[in-house]
Amino acid sequence: MVTSNLTKIPRRPRRELAEELKLEAAFLYPDPFFLTVTRTIGLDSGHEDVSLWYVLAGDSEQPTWFDGAEFNTVEWFGFDAIPFERSDPHMRRFMNKLQARLGI
């Protein structure tokens, strides 16, 4: 019997992507690619969030739904155009790791 590594991916990442962006997850790697701990700021400040980052395939031509009450906009960026100054504080390290893995 042949089984896919994708069956090992927990349901939560799939569910979050479906709830937040109405997309079906197409995982490039079955395991989390990156782990971060971030101190929260703003209305929900004072604790630390632990995040598991997954790498997904996507289509920048596909319309993306998002909750306007939760997000202002959703945009695609090329690797050389990511606005790190207004992104997650760990985004640069994530992209460095991803580019090294992809050999680019």
C-alpha cells in the first residue's frame, strides 16, 4: 500500500487556510518548515505566540478571498519584493531558509 506524506499534515493548518482565505492547502513539505516565538503587541499584547510555518504552493492569478474585518489586503510578492519592514518580524529568516532550500 502506498501512502502520501501529506496525510501526516495535521488538520489544523488545512482548516486555518480554508477559514482565513477559502483556499485548499497544497503543501510542498509535509512537516512544518519553520518555528517561531513572537511576543504579541497591540490589543492582545503581553504573551508569546508560537507559530509553525508551512510552505504551500499557490497561484498568484487565482482570486483570493479574505475577511476585510481581519485583514486590509492580501498581496503576492516576488522573492525580491517582499516588504520586510511591514511583515512578520521573522519573515526575512523564513525567506532566507526557503531560498536556501530551493537553491535560489
